[in-house]
Amino acid sequence: MQPIIGLTVIVFMAGALAIGPAGAQTAAQAQTPGMGGAAAMHLLPGEEFLPSDVRAKQADDFDNPAYPYVEAGEATWSKSEGLNGKSCEDCHGPGSKSNVKQAAASYPKYVPSVGKIITLESRINICRRNGLNAPALQDISDQMIAMVAYLRWLSRGLPASVSAGGQAASVFERGSELFYAKIGLLQLSCAQCHNQKFGQKFGGETLSQGHALSYPVYSLSQRRMIPLHERFRMCNLLARAEPQPINAPDYVALELYLNWRSKQLTITAPGVRP
Ligand code: HEC
Ligand code: HEC
């Protein structure tokens, strides 16, 4: 395997001290034996762990089976829908030009009008209800997956730029605790599989570092799109733990923590996975 970004190093301890709340540092210290105080982890994107044909499919929009979702999202962006007779574009301008280009990289984020940390899906639904006067979509509906794929595709190449402090501090701390918590019949944490064992085989798959940057992804074996929280559910099942509902507060917290953890990598959505 050839690390393409071998020089990108994150010092988890230093990062937690600089950006995260004190609890993140304690949780990490307590539960990463072998990755003690000064330990650093080279960040490798999920694509590094893929067979080369799958990686090539993701890199080529024409061959990427998730790309039709990007196109569907793009078409919806400028189409009027709902009782106000408006489209997303009427308020935000063309997707490629507007600030929304960076938006996907900054979620989950604190949104003052609802007073909490929300995902991009929830933000889209707020705009659907308040802006379009159209019904909210389920996070796992094709239409929502398409809009998220489009907005994250617009953010391709940008680093995830979530905030872990201020209003986000307690959710961030929860996410970091969850990442190191041993759960399920197998008593496995996210960190055990994705910080300590990446590069090793688990079942038929090669463990990656568990970054969220390519989501949503198209699964070639399941022939469908997998949104991030569904990947969390799959990972919970691998540890024989009870999965939580899509958009559960714990999953929002994990998503925030993961995006902070991969800050020095860039968004590559929509991904393709075996
Ligand atoms: C009536 C005007 C209006 C319409 C229509 C509208 N929005 Fe918004 N949207 C806003 C406002 C106001 C905000 C909050 C201010 C901001 O962050 O730009 C916002 C914020 C957003 C954000 C977050 C931006 C950020 O940086 O955090 C996204 C993403 C978004 N809208 C997507 C959509 C999508 C997708 C649609 C169509 C389904 C849509 N909007 C329709 C007014 C609108
Ligand atoms: C038993 C080992 C195991 C545990 C525990 C586990 N995962 Fe995973 N995870 C996997 C496997 C296997 C895959 C698919 C191959 C890969 O990308 O690592 C995966 C994939 C992922 C991916 C997608 C990576 C990509 O690039 O496609 C994310 C994100 C992720 N896991 C997050 C988590 C989180 C968050 C937790 C804790 C709630 C967790 N995982 C716990 C085994 C595990």
C-alpha cells in the first residue's frame, strides 16, 4: 500500500488539547493503550484501503455509480417544489457559485434557529419546510441522499471544517467518548478497529481508519447508496451492539467527532465501496 498523503500527521493528544474539551483528552488517554501521550497517527483516506479498480471507479465521475445521485440532486436544486413555488436556487443561487459550496464541509454544525447541532440532512429539511413549504424528507430517502451527494460533491477537495468548541463542545465530547467506548457482545470500540487495526482484515474487508469523507457511498455488493449513519449501524452490528436509529443524537455526535478527527484530509464524496 502506498500512502499518498504520508506526510499528513495528526497528533491526537495535541489536537484534543488544542481544540477539544478536556474530556476528549482524558477519554483518549484512558482508552488507547499503545497510543500513549505523544503517539501520532498518519491519516489515510478510506480510498487507500480499496482495491484499485474500486478506487478508479470512484475517481471517474462517468464510471462512479453514485454520480447519478449527484446529477439528481443538482436537478432538484433548481426545480421549484412546495407551496411557496420556490427552488433552493431561488434563495441560494447556483450551487456551484453559492456559499453552499462550502456548507457540506461544515456539518454537523450549531444552527441558532433550532438551538442545536444538526446534520446536513436536518439543515436541508429545515430549508424544505421553511423555505419551500414542502414536506421534510427521510434521511434515507433517495431524494435526500441525492441532495446530500450533490452538496458534498460540491465540497469535494475541501477539508472538513467542523467546529468542536463553543456551542458544539458537549456534543463533540460525547462523540469522542463514544469513539473510545467498548460496546456490544464483542466489547469493541470504534478506536480499536479504526485507530489500532486499520490495514488488517476483518471478515472479508480491509479495515480503514473509518473516515466519513466519502459519504454517502455506493456499495457495489449491495447495489445501493449507503448514508453515513447507516454505516454506523453496520459497524455497531459488527461489534454485536444494538444499532441506533438514523440521526440519533449519538450518531450526530460521532459524525462531528469523525469530521474533526479527519480535518486534514479532504472530502471525496460520493464514494464507491466494494
Ligand atoms: C426561502 C429561502 C430559502 C430556500 C428556498 C432554501 N433555503 Fe437553504 N437557507 C436559507 C437560509 C436563510 C439559510 C440560513 C442562512 C445561511 O446559513 O445561509 C439557509 C441555509 C442552508 C444551508 C446551510 C448553509 C450553511 O453554510 O450552513 C444549506 C445546506 C441549505 N440552506 C440548503 C438548501 C436546500 C437544499 C434548499 C432546497 C431544498 C434550500 N436550502 C432552500 C434560505 C433558503
Ligand atoms: C469490528 C470492527 C469495527 C468496529 C468496532 C467499528 N467499525 Fe467501522 N468499519 C468496519 C469495517 C469492516 C468497515 C468497512 C471497511 C472500512 O472502511 O474500514 C468499516 C467502515 C467504517 C466507515 C467507512 C469508512 C470508509 O471509508 O468507507 C466509517 C465512517 C466507520 N466504519 C465508522 C465507525 C464508527 C464511528 C465506529 C464506532 C461506532 C465503528 N466504525 C466501529 C469495522 C468496524
